[in-house]
Amino acid sequence: MRTSLHSFGYKFSGYFMEYGPLEAESLDAAKAQIRQRLGVNRLPQGLQVWDLAERPITRWRVATAS
């Protein structure tokens, strides 16, 4: 039996860009996917990972010059 997938977002400490969504069964599985994408054994210090059901990814807009 397969559990439902959740969508997760992540953000590096000190940066304003938020990345995602990535689909995973749990927060730990999402962190494992991020480690695999980055090609590291440990996640960078201060990396934030959250469930998008709790808070969506912030979309940034560039203000147009007048």
C-alpha cells in the first residue's frame, strides 16, 4: 500500500529564493531528495524545508521601473 505524496519547498539560509515543489511521502524523504539533488551527504546548515500545504512558495516579482 502506498501513502499519499506531499509537496515540499525549501530555501537556503541567507537567500530569498524558494525552491520546489518536490513530491515526497514525508519530510525526511523530501530532505533525502534534496541531498541527492545537491550531491551531498549532509544538508547545508540553516536549510529550511516545509510542507507546501502549511505555507506555499513565495513568488517574487520584480518591480517595474517608472
